[in-house]
Amino acid sequence: MLDPKLLDDLAEKLAAAVPTGMRDLQHDLEKNFRAILQSAFTKLNLVTREEFEVQTALLARTRAKLDELDSEVQRLEVQLRPTGRPAASPHDVIP
């Protein structure tokens, strides 16, 4: 969810840009800007910084585990390979 304080700040800045002669409409404009901004941001399906950081950390841990497993598979393949025989190519056909 987007920070309501951020929406309030944006709505206030937009309302403050309204010419002085129209200041009596400022409150209504802030309310409408806030609703419009909330709707637009909701449609963008944005994530919070916290959600992004959590997913980044999860991805890093997953990547590290994948690299660890890849190394283990390579080590096991070397152990299983008969001595003096080249490694099998991915294109080799097993009869």
C-alpha cells in the first residue's frame, strides 16, 4: 500500500499551485487530487520500498542457493565420471 503521507504531500503541492484567486477551492481540490492520485497509483500496482527490499533479499538468497546446488551437481558429476573419459556433452544421445 502506498504511504498516505506521500499522497497528502502530492495533493497539497498540486493544490498550492492553484492561483491565489481560487484558494477557496483549495480544500476541495486537495481532496479531489488525493482521490485521483490514489486511484492512479492503485492502477499502477506499485509496491512499497519495504516489499521491494524483502523480495530483493529473497531473490538474492534463492540465487545463492541455486549457485550452491549447481556447484554440488558439478562436483557429483565429476565423481561419477569414469576416469579418462571426457564429460558428456548435452548433445550426446544416450542409446
